[in-house]
Amino acid sequence: MSTAEQDRPATYREVFSHPEFRVVYGAVTLSNLADPVAKAVITLVVFERTGSVALSALAFAVSFLPWLIGGPLLSQLADRYPYRTVIGVTLAFRASLFLVAALFHWPGAVLAAVLFLSTLAAAPEQAARSALLPRILPKDRLVVGLSLLGGLNQVTQIVGYVAGAGLAAINVQLVLLMTAAFYTGASAIVLIGLRGWSGAGAAQRRGPHGMGQGFALVFGRVELRSIAILVFCAMFFVAMPEGLAAAWADDLAAGDERGLIQGVIMAAPPIGFITGSLIVGRLIRPSRRRALIRPFAIAAPLTLVPAVLEPSVPVILLMVAACGFAVGGVLPVAQGLFSVVVPDGYRARAYGVMQTGVTLMQGAGVGLTGLLAERFPLPGVITSWSLTGALVMVVVSLGWPHPGRFEAAIAAASEKTPDPAPQHQPGHV
């Protein structure tokens, strides 16, 4: 094979030619629809049954807490048991939670607890999936596959929030049953369609599996540490548009128009992310993608700097969508690089550390900018925050390892790859 052929981007046809990726994609579609539907319906129910905006917001916020509390701890389960088992069982557990929730007229606090436990179970499920993908998608197909899953996640969030809130106003119990059905279908697809990929070799299974190993691995190796710091810092500075959308819209309009503007501001980053991840993943050759990680990371906060000029709504939407586009150009490529640098048997724990860090930094970024916006004009806060973010990303980018170092780390990580358990053949989904 020529160098040009090796450096061409993988096609969608090539990615979907892997039966087990089709299984994962189908399961992710169902579970990703269930997640926002559950958040929307439970948030609405809590508000209706308590009349408290604060409690309703708190019910939504509990969906972020499990990653901070149990993400690194529970993610290590995916390195100890077959990926198929971890994903299938956790999805089935989540289905059972919402089935029970649908059978009785529970108070809002109980439904919030259901959402908390469901999100807690997502930690090992997503960690196992993240560790599995490098096994079933070779080389550049992994990056394109991650781009497809990232775009799918954004689309299903938009659809799920709208559908969940709309249907909950008609019949809450039906929506909870629908959520349970989504998780049940996802679990069945995984248990039938995946092979028994093992998370670790026998020696590793006998060894220690503390969550500290994940932190030690991610922050103890310069390649992984560089990726983690860049991603964490980027998420800290770019999560702000969605978090401040309500306040931003309030500065721009009033009444029904304000709600519409808030909605389109919140929808613009996912649309930009989908576009960026698909274009970068499909049209840019692999050798260029990694070189673009740092420029995109710097560009993401820079797109929001013109906010101080108080531009019109269409310009704001372009700015926010451009920010999402840049993030879409960073995350799938950085995630793909991270996955192939982590040694087999440790990917789930490393993913748990990464996901926990991303969640923490997003929440902290939104919270801090919200506090600043309470005291200072919002346009100035957005611009100052974004300029600071761009400068931080420049500094972080200066410590980025040489490409050769990443290649050496990838080669070392891929030397020993455990085979899947031979006793089960995948179904065709």
C-alpha cells in the first residue's frame, strides 16, 4: 500500500463494515436517546410536583454528580470483566430503574434518585465502550468512528430533550416506560451482537485494580497527560455558551422571543460540533488531524471574543456554532489518540479519569462564568473569559509532545492485544 493510501481518511462505509461497530452504534443510538428523555421528563415532573425551580434545576444537576463521585471508581469494572457483560448488564440495570419508576406515582425526590443511579451506571458502561472501540476499529477508522458517535450524541441530545419534555406533558408514565424500553433494546443488542472481548489479561485480572491506577497512568505519562490537560482546559473555557444561554437571551430580547433565542443558542454548539467532527474526521487526512488539535483548541475560545461588541443574534449564533465546530475538530481526534496510547487492560480506568475531568471542568467553567455574570456585564464576561481561555490554550500547546513520541507510545501500547473470548460469535445487527 502506498503512503498516500495509508494517509487517506477512512470512509463511513469502511467504519460501518465492522459488524461490531454497527452493534455499538445501534446500542448507543437507543441509550443516547434514553438519557436526555429521562433528564427532561424527571426535571419536568420534579417542577410540577414541587413547584420549585431550584429543585427542578437540582434534579437536572444530579445527572452530573455520579461522574464526579463514582466515575473513576466504577470505570475500573470495565477492565476486570468482559466488555459485553459490563455494557449489557449496566444497560439492563438502567432499564429496570425506569421500569420501576414507571409503575408507581413516585415523589420527585425518588425520581431524582433514579436519575442519579442511572447516570452512576453509565460510568462503567461508557468506559467499557471506550475501551472496546480501539479493538474493533483499526487505525484511522477509530477516529472516524468516534466522530460518528460524537455527532450522534449531539443529535440525540437535541431530539431527546425536545421529545422528552413534549411527551412528558402528555403522559409521564408512558415516557418512563419508553425510556426503559430504549435501555432494554440497547442491552439486548449488545448482549447478542458483541463478542466476549476481555478487558485485561489473566495477569492483570489478578493484579490490583484501584482507581488510583487510572490517575497514575493518565498523569504519569507525558503523552496522556498532555492530551488530558489540553482537553480539560478546552472544556473549562468552551462550555459557557450553553450554560449562559438563558442570561444571554435575556440581554437580547423579552417574552416568547427570549425563549426562542435561548433555544437556538443552546442548539448552535451541538450543530457546530456535528459539522466539525464529521468534516475533520472524513475530509482531512490522518497525518494532518493530529497537527490540527492545538490550533482548533486555541480557536475554540477565540470564536467568542467578539461578544463584547454585542453583536446581533445571527452573529452570536455563528460565533457559538464556530466554537462548537472547533471543539468537534479537537475532541474525536484527541479521544482517538488517547485511546491508542493507553495500554490494553487500562483503557476503561483511563477513560473514567478523562470523563470525570471533562465533567468537572465543564461544570466549573459554567459555574464560574455564571458567578462573574452576576456582578459584571455579560458581554464583557464572555469576552474576558474567552481571551483568557485562548491564552491558556497557547501555553498548554507549548508543552505538546513531538509527534514521534506519540508514535512510539502507540507502538508500545499495541504490542500486546488480548483476543476476544472465543466461545461466542457475534450476531449480525
